[in-house]
Amino acid sequence: MKTGWTILALCSVMLGLATASPGQTRISVQVDQPGAAIRPTMWGVFFEDINFGADGGLYAELVKNRSFEFPDSIMGWSRILQSGSEGYIYVEKYPEKQTNAHFLRMKVGKTGRGFGISNGGFRGMGIREGKDYRFRVRARLTAGGPMTLRVELAGRGRRPLAETKLDRFTSQWQEYTAVLRAKSTEEKARLNLFVEGSGTLDLDMVSLFPVDTWKDREGGLRADLVQMLAEMKPGFLRFPGGCIVEGRTLDVRYQWKTTIGDPADRKLIVNRWNTEFNHRLTPDYYQSFGLGFYEYFLLSEDLGAEPMPIINCGMACQFNTGELAPMDELGPYVQDALDLIEFANGPADSGWGRKRAEMGHPEPFGLKLLGIGNEQWGPQYIERYKVFVKAIQDKYPDIQLIAGTGSDATIFPNGQQEIDYLWSQYRRLKADIVDEHFYRRPDWFLDNAHFYDNYERDGSEIFVGEYGAQSIGVASPDNRNNWHTALAEAAFMTGLERNADLVTMSCYAPLFCHVDGWQWRPDLIWFDNLRVFGTPNYYVQKLFSLNRGDRVLPVAVAEPATTPDGKPRFYASSVYDETSNEMILKVVNATGEPVRAIIQTRGAKTVGLQANVTVLASDDLNDENSFEAPRKIAPVESRVPVRSAEFRYDFRPYSMTIVRLMCQSQ
Ligand code: AHR
């Protein structure tokens, strides 16, 4: 029993005290008939490096193109040539190196009033007053000298924020480091490096990180962004996407092996969202893989979430080239999957387990879920999927494999015919888990809260692996994360919860979005270089996750409220929390009117004297959160007295409400 709760013992006389009058709704929850178990994985998060989600976002590196590996190797950098100075800069290549093969050479004749280079970060660098920033650089002096490197953080109008000097460079590459404390806050600062003295100085891996990162890991993740995830208590972390897994061509597919080990040696490739949308070209978007597979596993562990990697299955994005690895050349792709499982789960003395241990994690990560391809479809996918399944199940029968169904079960090439084909295959193959995606208008979600009620139950579990209500159209630049979209998703999620025997996992997509660096909207969490806020959609996800419960309870809504044109727009689902002995009722009133409901806890022998109620609401469906008003739409908690197993509650117009009530049936 929860502290501070009083139990009301119920006798039959008390049942049915509150009666529904005409126009009211009655919600009956069968407390004594707990059904399917809700998996701890029911509500998770989807991470992809889109919208500056990783580089420029979660990965806290502030320097863009730190190792001069972008194809335009000087991109992100500019030369500082002030009066009286003479010199030039260019990028050189180590002939012997495959990864991180380039470095910057600075030849300085005269320093004058200042000669050097400047980096503007990812749409600026977020610098906070009083905070420390760790600067690192690999450098060598190849001619002349002695030379000094003056490291400066500067705000708008070259307002100085912090400064330090590095010297004693030698002819050998060495790493130099310094910590700078910022004098004031700046959202769009720059890093300026001034060279003093004449000679030739080579630089590589020029890096600037906040010292305060998530769990204070050096070279780690932005703490405020991870905190938003931690507060959701997600059941799983899906990574690294998304279409990024596939690449536009197989050459630039995501290959996890190139994302581990020393960050300086991880092989940079283009980000597939770089020039995907003409309306949001982002030609400076590359993947440094500073946030790579090891860090994703670590993050999953930090969040208490099951890691869910998705791997390339020998198919490039079917919306782009659709390039296929020939069947007789699939071996390396399959081997990558097998090696990944060993990297995650193998003992510290196994081949790939050793690499994990060397990176600092001798204990296995406990991988249980693995996605074969992202949004794939067609017979080409099925024949590749089968090869992966056979190889993985032979070696690792406990790993559950996730099969794809394209980007939308009903509207992608061949429509329903395609999904019918895929499902016919999955039934025959007894697929463990099938991933379905929905990017639709809000009304679709409101109309389809019962989508899974009559789905065939044949053994395969369903993972709703990407969804999000699109206020205008799929990935339209005009889409908004408004209350309409969030409320529609909440309605749909009541359907996922009611069908938790079938739908065992789900996640919204995409997750993060830099306000100046996005390609796709809507997104769950918005940030700039200093701030972050959760959209109404974020709070919907968070509330479902924090109120997950353990078992589905049957719910019936008598005469659900409708819109003026007769559409039912009132939704409910319920679960039982076996630890707190609470019935958790989730109700979405998507009508513009208040709805008075009689809530019946059927089969309850005892109920608490008060319910904890959380409401997420706004009277205006166009309302949004923003940096200025980050909690315009945010959960509001209260306690409501309960006098019997039946009680009355008025649901606000356009609201999502969670009622937690101590309730025991025996
Ligand atoms: O979430 C954005 C993109 O939408 C994902 O990368 C892809 O899987 C889907 O089409």
C-alpha cells in the first residue's frame, strides 16, 4: 500500500452510487480481470542522426569538421588574416592512413595583428558563463618556431569569452589540452585559434567539449539532452535509425565497426540527410561517429533501456537508389550482424568482446533485440532477411529479430498488396517481431485507435517502430508539433496499450531536432545550442512510459463522446500496476467539449480514497511548446477524492488524462 493512502473498504451498497445521466459517458474498468502482460519495452525511444541529432546535438563536440575529413576538407573553418599578417593554410594528407587521413598545415610568415583559423561549430557553439570547456588538439611544428597557439572563445562581435595559450610544440605529433572557463554565455560562439611566431604548425583533431557532459564522461554527450530521455524512462533505445542505416548507396551505409574504438580513427561518412530534402539542404552534415555503437550501448545501459540496434541487410534506401548487395556477396553483411552480437554479449576474451572490454566495458551489454534492415520491402528484402535469420538463429537463438515493412503499411509502393505479401511471408517464417511505421495526418491516428483490435494474432509480435502525426503531410517543412498531433498520437497509443498482447514495443520518430539544423519535422524534442524543450508529443510519450503498468485491464466506454459531425473522439485504456496496486486509466478526450464520465472500477473490493490525476490539455489544438514557453502544454498533477468504486470525473476538452487509483480485487 502506498504511504499516506487510506483504503476504503467497499460494500455492495456503495457500488453504483454514482449514476450516469443522459449525455454522460460511463467508463468501466474490469479491475479483477488483468489480461496481457505489458512488456518493459512497451514505450521506447528511436534515435537517429537526423536534424543534428548526434553531430551538433547529443554528441557534445562543439567543433565541426574537427579532423578535416569532410570531402571539402576546410568546410566549417575560415582563415583569420588580420592586418600585417602573412601566411596561408591548406589541408595535407598522410599517405599511409586510411581513416583520419587529413590534417591542417598553417604556414606563417608574420603574425601581424593576428593570423589563424576560426570554427563556427554546428550553427554556433553554445557556451555558458562560469562553465569549463576542454580544448584538445594534435599538433606538431614542422618548420621555424617557436610558435604559440592562442585559443580563444569569442561571442558576437568577437566579444572575448575565454582564452588560453598552448606552446612547446615539437616536430612529433602530440596532443595538447587546456580547459577554458567562460566569462559569459553565448549561444553562437566561435573558436578562434591564433598562431604566434613564424614557422609551420600542423593541427589535427581540434576539439572542444563542455567539461560537464552526461555522467561527466570526457568527450561525452550533452547532459541536458540525455536528461530529457532519462526522464522518459524508455523501455528500449532503437539506434542508429532510421534511413541512416541504409544509406543512399551501400557505400555510405551505416557500418557499426567503423564507429567504435578511438574516435579519431572512426571513418567519417556523409550523413544521408545532408541533401535529402531540397527544401532543407544541409551540405555540411557528416557523421563523425563520435557517437558510435559503443556509446549507444552505454547510453542504453544508462537509461535502463534495452539496446535495439538496427543493421543494414544488404539494401540501400529503397526511396533512393535501392542498391542491393548480390545474394552471393551478402556474407560480410551477415558477418557484421554476428560480430555485433559478439561485441555486445561476448565474453571479454572473445574477438569482438575484447574490443568492448578495451573500450571500458568488460561486462556484456545484454543485447536481446536486433533489427534486420530498416524500411525494407519486396521479395528482395525477404530473401535477404531469411539469410540473416538463419545465420543468427543458428548461432544466437535467444536474440529476437525484427523484420521491416517499409515506411507505411498501406501507402508505399504497391500499397496494401505489399503489406499482405510481407505478412504472408512473416507468418510462414514465424517472424519474431514485425516493425510497422505510421507517418499520417492527425485524423488518421484519431480514426485508427482500434487499428490493432482485430489484427491477426499468429505468434509474431508487433513493434510500432516509427510513428508521428504529420500536421500537413509526411516530412512537410510546415509540419508543427502542435497539440492536435500530440492528442491524436495519445488516442492511437491507447489502442497500442489495449493491444499490448500483440504490440510489445513502440516509439515516436524522429527524436531530436536542432532548431537551426533540421531536415525533418515534426520531432519529439527540440533544442538549440543552449536550451531544450519537450513538445506536447514528448509529454504524451513520457506519460505513457511513466504509467506503463504491468497488465492490461479490459475497459469499456459506453457511448463515447463524438465531434459535432458524429465522429467518436473519446478513447480509454487501462493497465494495472502490480507494485503500487493501482489501476491506471488513460483517457483521451479529443472533442472540444468537457465530458462528464462515471468511472466504474468493476470487481474492485477496495479502492483508495483519492486518485492521483495527471492532465495534459490545451483548449487550442494549434498550441505548441517553445523555448519561450517550454511548458505551455505540460502535465499538471492533482488529487481527486474518490468516494466509492464508482466515481465521477469531468474530462477537459482536448485533454489526455491519467487516473491512478489504488484498487484491489481480492
Ligand atoms: O524518422 C525519419 C525517417 O522516417 C526515418 O529515418 C525513416 O526510417 C522514416 O522514413
